[in-house]
Amino acid sequence: MDGTQRKNIKPGTKVKIVQKQHQRTGQLTEGIVKDILTNSLVHHRGIKVRLTDGTIGRVQEVVNP
């Protein structure tokens, strides 16, 4: 599922994110959403979230909606 739309992401959702330092390589980190940091409904590079382990990044893929 698409990570560019805020409606697809809620706290507790399992997602794959790309961290700022990994944007060039595209290395993904999987985790559970704790907080949604992007206020807009759509963001072309992915909605920014904080995972339960404190990692921050932009959602590239929603694993289980």
C-alpha cells in the first residue's frame, strides 16, 4: 500500500520506512508506527513517522493496513 497518503497510516500500523541517511541507498527499516509527524494529507516522498523504537523516516510501504 502507498506510503504517500496519510489516510493509509495510523499508529500501530506496520510499515517500511527510509531514514534520512539511507535515502541515497534506499535501505528500508521495518517497524510499527508510534507517531505521525507529517501534518499534510499527502506527501510525494512519503509521510514522515516515528516508529516505536524511536526511528524517524518516511513511509515507503505499508505492510499491513
